[in-house]
Amino acid sequence: MPPEPINQNDPSQMTPKLGDANSPTEHLVSLGRLINTQNLRESPLAQTPVQEPHSDPNLANQNNQAATVTATAEPPQPDPSAVKEDIYTEICTQIIKEQQRIIGDLAVEQAGLVEGLTVDPATFRCTVSGDGGKVINNLIEQYRDFFGYAAVEVCKEAASRFLVKLPDDEKPALLR
């Protein structure tokens, strides 16, 4: 039997009520249930039998221990030397960006003269090889020798937000 036509002048017929078998909302809900039920039947998980717990207490105990170990295992900690090298890389990148903002392309040119430092001229992203603290000191000295002590202050300002991540004894001497 087809549903009765909706009288658009009757406000009670304009707003479908949940539970009304003829409402579009109820049809969508029913359709969603049908689709979900069908998907569950076709799911590989639905066809996999559920394994009952073992009656052997030794196996059950091993399963509990494995779960306990998994639950209490700590995530792997990053290598401290890798974290420190990342900080040195970020410091070099930021110093070069700040110097470039002030002196232009000469900043990348001067950084390219520092041993152990490679700079991508497009992004200013650095790669530090060897002792990161020494590379940073050499970079600052290069800018200082070429542009004077004002360049050292620019370097200190650029690196300041990264220095809090390093212990005092690992901070480059020229940034202390």
C-alpha cells in the first residue's frame, strides 16, 4: 500500500517523526541497518570462529603474562645523540635563515664555507656532519669574521629557542 501524499499545508506532516514507518528518516535508518547487517555477514571476521580460552592453566598463565608485558612495555626512547644532532641542525637552519633575511644570499654563501655543514640554498635546510657544537661555532665565527659582532647577536637570537633543549655543557660556546 503506497504512503498517503503529504499535505504541505499541514505542519505536522512536514516534519517526519522518528519511528514513523513512512518517514524518510526511518527509511534511511532501516536501510543503514540492512547494509550493516549484510556487511557483517560477508565480513571475514564474521566467518572466523571464536577461539575459546585454553583449559591448560600453563597456557592461560603464559597468555596473561604476555598481555601484562605488552601493557607495561614502554615505547622506545629516541637516541639522545640523534635528538642532539637534530637540535644542532635546527639551530644552523635558523641562524642561516635569520642571516639571509639581513644580508641576503651571502648568508648561504658564507655558510657553505663551514666544514661539516651542508646547506640547501632553496630551503636553508642544513645537514651537520661531525661535532654539531663545533660546526655551529664555526658558522658563527664565519659570520662574525665577515660581518662583525652584530652577526653574533643575530645568531644568538636565532638560536635562543633551541638552546633550552640542550644542557649547558652541550651548548656551542659562542651561543652561551
